[in-house]
Amino acid sequence: MRDVAFFIEAAGKKAGEKDFFALKEQVKTIPEIYPASLHQYEKSFLFLVKEKAAKKLIVTGDSSLFRELEGKEQSTSDVCFKECPLSADNSKIIRQYFPFTRPVPLSKYKTTIGLGDRLGVASPGHIRLLKHKNIRPVLAQQSKRELALTGRSFRGVLSDAVWAVFQEDYREGFGADGDHLKTKEDIKEALAEGYTMITLDCSEHIHDLKPTDKGEIERIYQAFPQEKKRALEAYFLRRKFTLKSGESLSFTPDDLRYNVAIYQSAVDFTVAVFHELIAPRSGEVDFEVSIDETTASTHPLGHFFVAAQLMEAGVKVDSMAPRFCGEFQKGVDYRGNKEQFTREFREHQRIAEHFGYKLSIHSGSDKFSVFPIIGRESKGVFHLKTAGTNWLEAVRVIIRTVPELYRRIHAFALTRLEEAKKYYHISADPAAVPPVSSLTDEELTTLLDKDDARQIIHITYGEILQAQDAEGNYLFRDDIYRCLLVNENLYFQFLHDHIGRHLEKLGVT
Ligand code: ZN
């Protein structure tokens, strides 16, 4: 750390443009400082330093920024500097002074990817991979469920992304997605924290019905006011809708009743949410509509039914997440008929193109066998969401570097599987996972190549991160963070390879 002290001295004594370039050269030789994190504001220099237990921000030179940042003021014989925690409050100040660290809407970019970072330490690795590629990342992306399971908040998640962007000097723009939000309160909270994308989860307003549920369909349909039914019938029946691609769609009276029963409440809810909360921030917030949390896949006619009404009501949709056919289970490859997937994806794509938005693919990580289809059929216009797979790569780092910690985590995860299955649908069979006591450390490193083990660790993250002993000490959380900080370059390498393989198959260059 002596080098760091010297560097602080050097930075504290300098203050000009030329000095910045000299420091920029000098900083490259100090392993504890992130070289791209060196920034200047008037007479102040700022940079991030990695210590054993945490990262911190150092700021030198008197300026309004120096005075505003919260931290411990220190001085040597020659210079005065501040050591600041990477807190949410400090990240807000950084956002004011360095506009490139503010999240932005990303709808104008063709290809975007959500890189949910459950631990808040993966984003620098993601940025290093994506820099200068034809894709933009949503770095802050957590659902309410994920926030609850990890014990984090919208504020903290965005703050971690901002620090990563500052650390890596990433100036190409990133998004912040309040993911799978179901209520106006949650949306208001995410917007107030500066989120630039809202994914509205309509699942509580969707009736998950099959065409054979005749009685239920009729009951729900009839419950709508007469006037509403007349308007829907006038709009959808006895006409042909021709998409820009030339294909046409039409509704029989049965089709209409069926889709009204499934989606009409969700449509009305979406229209209300949009006009109240999103429209006033027109151009500042991307709006995604998710209708994917159903057991049956979304029929293209249903997709069109929803989209057509949203457009008629003046809702500007930036992306839509239908439920695709087959299974998109967490953290494993696509399961289903690829021919059928190709056919249906193409139909959904035509509808999305017709209305001018992107398809959004949820639980999008690890779907290597259908990535080429998605890339080709969408012509590169899509949003893909990943999250848990980044956590799995973190666990790989633990296995590789502290196998004993992983063995404890694994044993614990098996005891909490039933609890975690309440939140996540997976088909993993714990009996198919070999007892880790029978595996050598070397054999352990390939354990997460198997779907059953992947899924078990994938969904138990909340239990693992929050587990405490009788005195209230975390069983694993602190050890996990320490391990990932010490071995962060290995983690970034794993992310680079794994997410890089996603981009390659999707045709992103
Ligand atoms: Zn979803």
C-alpha cells in the first residue's frame, strides 16, 4: 500500500490538465488502484483503491466535489485527502458531477442485454466484455423478489452499478431496470431512485386459462361492461389485421372471448400504469410489458391482442416479453421443440416489428441452442435478460479458490431447496447430484456444468446469502464477498468467457 500513499501524495500536489495525463501513466503501475477509475474534477483527483476487505474512493484537492463527498478527511505533511466509502449517498454525488455515470434509457439501441448482478460485484467484468461492442447493458436489474431474497434495495443496486461504471470509465451508456414490478408503489420507488427502465409484470392481472376452460372464459367475459364488450367486438371482429410483413391475423368470436378473458384486465392495468407513471417521463424511461409468467405459452394472437390495444391507448412500449413455447428454466439450456420455437418466435417478432418494439427474452441466460435462432430471426433487435447465471459464475470462483467454503454452501443449499422452490420453478433432482464429500476439489470444479447442481445453487442464492448463526453473523455472505474481491480478476475472466459465449451465439459483435 506504500505505492498508494505515494500516489495520493502525487495527486494531492497536482491539479492541472497535464498532471492528469502524467498521473494516468503513473497509476498503471499500482496494482491496488483501478487505473480507469482515475478522474479529475477541477482541482480534485478521484480514484478507487482496492483493499483487503473493501473498495474505497480517494479524493484529493479542494473543490465542491471534495467537500460534498462523505468520508474521512486525512492529511499527510503535504496534502489533504478524503477516504470515502462506496456508499449510495456518495454514488449520487458522483452521478451529479460525472454525467456518464447516470443510467439512461436504451430503447434507441438495437441490441440490449440485462445483466442482473445479484451480489453487486459483477458489473466491472460485464463492462470489460461489452466495451466497444454493438450492445448496451442494463447493469442494475433486480426484481422485488430478488431484492427481498438478497436483502438489497433499488438504491443499493443502482449505486453498485454506478461505482462499476466509474471504476471502468464506461461512457457508452447503461440502463437501470426495475424488473418485474407488479404495483404502482414499487414503480414509483424505482423511478424515484433514478431507474431508467420499468418492466411491468402483468401476471396478477392475467387469467392463466386454457381454451377448454369454457365456463370460466364466458364468466370473465360477461363480467366486463356491455359498452366495453361492444367496443372490443367492433375493433377486433369481422376484420383482417395485416402486419407490415404482409401476414394477416383475424379473430373469431371465440378467439376474442378467450383473449379478453386472459388479458383484458392486464391491458387495462398497463394502460393505467403507463399514463400515470411512465408518460410523464416520456423519453426518460423505457417501458417493458411482461406477460411471460403464465403456464401456457403466449399465442401470437394473444400477443397481438395486447399490443394492438396498448397502441390504440397511446402506450409507448419499448419491449414486450411474451412467454415462449418450450421451457425457459433458470440457468440451463432451452428445453423444447426448436422448430416450433423458431416458428413462434418468428410470429412474435413480426408482431413486435409491426408495432415498433423489441422482443424481450426473460430467463435468457444459458439458452445456447436457441441463441442463433433469436439472433437471426430478430436481426439483432432484442433485449435478453440474464441474472442468476452471473451468480453461478461467482460460485465457480468460490469452488475454484475456496472449495471448503463451497462444500459448506452446497450442504446448506440442499437443506433449503424446498423453500427456494416456492419462488422458482425448476425441475432439478437433488438425487442426481453426487454427494460433494465423494468429490475431490478438482472434480468439484466441473460440478456446475451439470444442470441439476446448477439449478439448485441458482435458486437458493437468497437462502445462502441471508443465512445467519444464532448470534446474527452471516454464515456465508461475508466469506463470499471477501472471496470475490480477492479473486475478482478470476471472476471477471469467468464472466468474460461465459457471457461472451452468449454474445457469440447471438451474433453480437
Ligand atoms: Zn419474466
